[in-house]
Amino acid sequence: PRMGRLNIEDITPGMVLAADLRTPQGRFFLAKGSPLTDGHLRACKMWGVTEAEIEDSSGSQAEQNVLAAIPPETLDALKQRTRMHFAGCDTSHPAIRELARQHLLRHASQACQGMLPAPVAPPPHRPKTRVAGTPPSLKAVVARADRMFSLPTIFGKILEVLRDPGSSAASIADAIGKDQNLSAKLLRLVNSSYYGYAERIDSLSRAVMIVGSSRLMTLSMGILTMSVFKNIPRRLMDMTSFWSHGLTCGIVARIIAARLGAADEEPLFLAGLLHDMGRMAFCVQYPELGSQALEEALGQGLPAYRAESEIWGFDHAAVGGAILASWNFPPHLTRAVADHHSPPPADSGLEAAMVHVADVIAHAMDHGGGQGFPVPPLDPAAFEATGLSPGALSAISIQAQSQLEDVIRIFIEKP
């Protein structure tokens, strides 16, 4: 029988183990060939077992039931939609296969409830037209961004406090407290599903004590950076869609970092949130060149960053990293943004690898439309660097989805 690794949340009683099951500490738990019971699954959760090799795991019965419950022509249309969404990916990679399976199942579940996604038409073929003149240099784009977008004064103060090892909880709360909008958003965030604390945190100084100064400062940097771009006209960019994708990527990157045992996972949230900032900054300054790259990507079936490199001479990741560096963001953050489409090997590129994988998952989740782009190609070495298995992707998507509504409401929408 076909074998597959499933997340423990997706396993139902009666499924049969295709390999011996061990605890994370390596202790033998249950033999290959054993049918799993409710008691076994409860014990797995208690012992921290998150995945198991299951026989004939081509799909659980519940999954088969969902797919069987919709008309064949609807299912064919949904399968075509999934194929188009993952057209730029290597679908032989187990992680991409799993993300595509989730994508189809999610839309099939919605179809069962009468919520059919809008049909996706292939992009119209357009003749290649080039904007006249030489594209600007990366240096010119960054210089112009510095003139167009200025960070609020409080941002510099927060960076100062963040870099001062002697900063007290009171001085940190005082620095943040000078901006009422920032303070209110942070307090809403620490009391949301994003952190999931049982008791209410009602003051900034208490938030600093419980959540930690470094985490709050990093979140503050994200909120303040978003505020810089609040008046972008919709004809240039749909900022709700843009930030929805950034927030999805940030939440997923944060979850991956926590799974890897990071001492502080908020820098990964910030890098994920701002990973596409370069595209937005470039397209607002040079809308014709931005549109040309978008049309080329969709029309030629190219990943967006490749079309940008072809037309601009660099991609949005390079623009984002260069702007963040000019704004004195910490170097590890600027590198994670600059390298998120081409993470360096081994430990030096681990943060970029996490953002890269989070971006692929966020596109696969289809939240915020990913700016109209299909799922970008997955770098197998980056996926391997994160230590994730394909079976973990379902749990990560579910966990991210459970936090998204709260986070989008706090960061984008008014209370």
C-alpha cells in the first residue's frame, strides 16, 4: 500500500501505521502495522508526537467524502484552478504536492458550502512592449524611496532603545507610549489569538514584562513601517491585498521559527510582513515599469521576481532589502528580505530560507490573493534547511489561519 507521513491532527482512528512510531525523544511507542485508536492519538498529543507514517494515506476518508460531494465538472474546474496556481512549481516535490492537495481540498470544502471561487481565466496573451528609456538603478530607486517615504520620528527612538542593553521596561513602555495609535495596536495584539494569553494584559509596562521588550519593539517597527505607506492610491496598488499577503507570510514565518526553537520569533514575523515591500515601493515610484513586470510574469508564466530582473535589472527583494538597510533596520532582517527568493546555503541563510518557505506557503494559502501571482517556485535546499516535513504543512497552515483574522483586523482594519 502507498505510504505517507500525516500530521497527527489529520489521522483518524482505524488508520494503520506504515512504520514504527517513536516519541520525539526516540522512545519506541507503537509497532508498524498497528491500527490507531482514540487512546493512541490522545497519547501521541501528550507525548508530543506530531506526525506518523500511515498506510494508504492518499487521502483520509473525510477528504474523499468532500471531493465526492461536489459535481464532477466543479471538481474538474477546481483541479484546473489548483494546477494553474502551482504552474510555476515542481509538483514532484513532496511539499508542493502537499500544498496543492490542501489548496484543492480547501476550495472543495468551500464549494460544498456553496462558496465557489471565481473562475480563473488564463492571462491574455499580450505582445511584449517595453517602456521607453533605461530603467533606474537600484541606488536611484532607494534614494527616491527615502525622499517619498519617511519613517515617523518615534521609529528612531525605538531603534535607540532596542540597541541599548540597559533599557528598562519603563523606558521601553515610555518610548512606545508616545504614539497612542501604536500603543493601542500593540495592546490589542498581545491580547489576541496571536499570543493567546489567558489573562488580559492592560498596560504597556505589563506587556513589556510578559511579552518581552525585544518582541514588542520588533512588532512596533512593523506597525510603524506599515503606517508610512497608508496613503497609496488603489490604482497603483491594492494595499489591503498587499498587506494581507505580507501578514500571512509573517505569521507563517513566525510559526516556522517557533518550530525551529528560535529564542525570539518576531524578527521572522517582521521579515515576512515586509518581504515584498520592495515591489510596492518600486511600483508606486515607477508604475509603468511595475505593470510591465506584472504583465510579463502573468503572460509568460514566469515568477514575478524573474520578470522584474529581466525588465528592471534587479528584483523586488533587492529593492526591499536596500530600502530597509538605508532605514537602519538590523542587518539580519534586511538580509532575510533581500534573499527571500534565493536563500544562501546553510546557517548563513536560515532566516531567508524561513521567509522563502513561508512565502510559498502564504501564496498556496491564497490569502489576500498573493497580489495575483501564482505560487513561486520552492527552493528544495531552503525547505530542507527549515527541517520541516511535508506532513507539518497542514498544521502550520491551520495554525496561521487561526491567527490571521485577528491580526488582519488589528494591522489593517479599524476596530
